[in-house]
Amino acid sequence: MTAPSSIPADLEKNKPSEPSTDPGQAKQNAGDTPVVSFEEGDPENPMNFRPWFKAWLTLEMGLLALAGSVGSSIITPAETAIASYLNISSEVAKRSFFTPGYAFGPLVWAPISELYGRKWSILPGVFALGLFSIGTATSRNAASIFITRFLGGVFGSAPISNTTASLGDFYHARERGVPMAFLAVCVVGGPTIAPLIGAALTVNPHLGWRWTEYIEAIFAFAMFLVAAFALPETYHPVLLRRKEARLRKGAGDPGHGPPMPSLTNIVTKHLTRPLRMLFTEPIVTCIALYASFVYGLLFLNLEVYPIVFHEHRQYSLVVSTLPLLGLFVGVVFALTINIANQPLYARAVMKNNGRAVPEARLPPMVVGGVMFSAGLFWFGWTAAPKYSWASPVVAGGFIGAGFNIVFQQCLNFLVDSYGAYGASAVSANNFLRSLMAFGLPLAARPMFLNLGVCPASSLLGGISCLALPVPFIFMKYGKKLRSMSKFAAKY
């Protein structure tokens, strides 16, 4: 952007001379880029926040993401009760419209975060999630439940898509691995622990299925209140625009600031960015296809848990959801693999003159892919009632760990690669994988019942093996694919 001739001297002094190589400092498109930059050691720069404050922000964002992820499955154990109440088939009741909302919501929330900041893209979504959860809890017919669940997914996706990219605002690439691992546990772990909560509420004669949504609303509103007062804005371009406006006002020149885009510009350039990145950015397309492939297989496998533990083993509703804790333990265990890769990644960054090295995130994916495939085979081969319940539960731990390792590194790779546009890259990934998570499970129950649990799980395991070479392909060609990008940071 060419500075107007009336720019005060303070602004000319702070005008950046060259683009930053740090993803957190990446600039927006020409036309809305501030002409100021953060000075060395500037306390307004989120990268300079104190470590304890960064940890607090990570915890806040993790809990915000948990509010969104819990909403996707807390009502799942209540499907039979809802079907009975509404006098509809169980198959209709099982069709969660929350997941399609997860797909389409980030297409709006990510561009908003890159235009108006992280806070304005997260908090309204969390508040609306609470409102629509209450709407579901008070519904009296199937249509209202489906509509409120879909809208809950649209708004609940806001923290899922934007907290991930927000970590890049205040963590350098070399130190982002550990906080990203924690955030991934909240995103992936939420759907594994929520059904246990939902089952306990559903079977309680004093509460019932409606309280699954009331509890979700209480959690969402509580996190909204905490974040409304304790979550600062962290997106660099928004902070720099504010700094520029403050400097101009102090210099007696309130005009000539960077203009905000017009409505037409917002619609044609910003709101369409995630879809444009999905279809025109080779690296986003490839990562999204890989992540969606693994995510779809995970959701297919989740549909077999009620069959194995509730129908075949005749466990009660609450007890039959306990095996999902095996998945959650696996999700948490994945932290150790990804944290172990952090020193190796930090050394790669040092060798690259302090700049991010997205391909150095990928080696744990190999381990994750093997664990995921092994878990699918193991689960299917030991799911029959003649085997101990412990065997498929431990197998579920391998499935959860394998998926979370892959999931974390996909997110880290996208944030490393796209910096200020990380939210749009992540939302493009969320869009495709959420559609897969909605569509594939519709075929899960007929597949497991017709083929049998062991053959069907073995089929999924065999299909998952097709993706085992993918991390090696990304390691070899990832840099070349990024060089073809119009949005990726140039390292």
C-alpha cells in the first residue's frame, strides 16, 4: 500500500520495509493492509505476551473449542428417546444436522476472523450456539430439532475453525506444537466424552434428553462470559489497524487510514476465500482430501460402537458409551507423540533461519497412520461378544491416537503454510471433512449389519492402508505444492 502524502512522521517511521516471514505477521491483501508494524519488543504484539498469559489464552481457546465439539455428539445417546417422543423412525432421528452446520459455518467465520479479528469471529458464534441449544431442548417437533441443530452447528463451528489459526497469532512456529496438541485434544476429544454425559442425562428420570442440550447451552454461555472479559484480540492486521488509527489521531490526522472493504469486496473476495483456497490451492486441496478421508473413516467406525456394546453385548445405555473413553485416552496419548516431535521441529526451524518448516510437521503422521489402521483391524477382529470387552476398547485407543496425531499435524501444516490466512485454510479443510463425516455414517449401520462387524471393520482398515504413503508424498512434494500457492507464506 502506498502511504498518502499526509501520513504523520510517526507512521512513516513505523512503515514496514518488507514483508515479515513470520506467519503471525503476514499481511492482508493490498487495500486493507496497515502501514504500521510492530516494533521490536512491542508489548502490543501478541508474540511478546508473557508465557503464562499465552498459556491462559490457549486454555481459553481450548475450552471454547470444546464447547463447540461437545455439541456435536452430546445428544447422540438420546436418539432413541427422541425418536419415541416424536414418533419417528430411529434412522431419521440418527441423522445429525449439526455436522453439515460444521461444514458451512467456517466458510463464513474464517473470513470474518481475517477481516474483523478473532474475537468477533468466535464470541458471537459461541453465544448463538447456546441459544440454539436451548432451541433444540425446547423443541416439540422434528423440524424444529433439525433446524436448531443445523444452526447450532453453523455457530458452534466458529471456535473450532478460528481458535486453531489464532494460536499462530501469539506462538512462533517453533513453539506452537505443544499448544496445538492441547487444542486438538479439545476438538477431537469432545465428541468422545460427550456421549457419556448425554447418556447419563438421558437415563436420569428427573432430567431426560432435553437436558443434553441445556447442559450444552450452560457450558457455551459460561465460556462466552469468560472470553468476553478475558480474551483479547490477537489478530495482527486488526491490531495494526487500531495502532495506526491511534497514531493518526495523536498526530491530528484522523483521516487517510486503511479503508475497510466494501460489501461487494467482502462477499467476492473474503467470504469466498475458503472455497477458492479449497479448489485452487493445491496444498489445501491435498491436505483436505487426506484429512477428510481419515475423518470419514473415523466417523464410520464410531457408528459401530452402539452395535458392538449396546446391541450385541446387551450393555445398558450408559455402560455401552463407556468404551468411547478408550478413544479419548488414545486422543490424549497422541499428545506424547506430537510433543516428542517438537524438539525435532524446533531444530528444523533454526536451520531455516527461524522460519516455519511445514514439512517438518509430517513425520508423526506416519506413526499416526499406522496406529489408525492397526486399530481398525484390531477392533473388528475382537469386537464379538466372545472376546473380552477390554480388547476392542484398547483398539479404540489406537484409533483415537492415530487420528489425533494426523489431525494435529494437518492443522499445524496449514497454519505454518498460510499464516494470516490460516483460518481460511483450516475452514476449507473443515468444510470437506465435515461433509464426509455427515455423508459416510449414513451407510455405516447397513454396512456393519449386512457385512458383519469384523468384515466391515477389516474393510475400513484395508481402505485406511491406502493412505499410509500420503505423509511421504507430502514430505517430498509439499514445498513444491506450496510454491504454487497465491496465499501461502513464502519461506
